[in-house]
Amino acid sequence: MRKFITAAIFVQLVCGSAFGASGKSVTIDNQLAACVKVDAGKPVVTVNLLRVDADFQLNSSIAECGCKSALAAYVSSVEQGGRQLIVQQGTFGLTAGGRRELVLATDAASFTDGQFTIQLACAPPA
């Protein structure tokens, strides 16, 4: 068990530093910019999840930006071969600012090349 834990920590450190060292950044396409400011850090790999920590600062309720609820949606895409490939998407409550972890891809090994974009918008009504 100790060898497994040591190997897992080693893989996490190597993968995380390898992706971080590539200088990758995330572009934010913020359709809620009038209500929310988003600052994203550098992508990191944790247990094969490519993720980014993002800081959300609310200027006003996202309802003032046309959202029908307090839910925001994000779509993560990556440019590959001159095309945008949608990789991951999610919905989360956005009633207050703060730091959130957004998953960019669930298979980090498949997306080591290309520029990631996060599109932030109102979540569609249920």
C-alpha cells in the first residue's frame, strides 16, 4: 500500500509539473462579464483530471445579466487541428464570489496540446 501511495504522489507531481511547465493558460469567454469577473490560474493535473482554480467576483446578481436562476454554466473546449473541441461542461451555483475548481478535462493525458477556453454563461432553464 505504501508503494502505491508513493507512486500516486510521484505521478501527480510529475504530471502536474509537466503540464504547468508548458506555460499553458486558460482563456475565459465570459458572457456574464457585466456581473461577474473571473480570474483563472494555470491548469494543473490531479489524478488525471485537468483542472483550474478560478476566482469569481460578483459585481451584481447574475439575474441582472439575464440568468433565470442563480446557476451558471461553463463549457471547456480545446483547440486541436484548427477546431474547438468541447471537452467538459458543468453547472454550479453563483450566488456569491469565491474560488471554485473547474474541471477542464477528465482525461488529462489526451489534452496536453492546445489552448483551453472556458465559456461562462447562464445555465439553461430546467
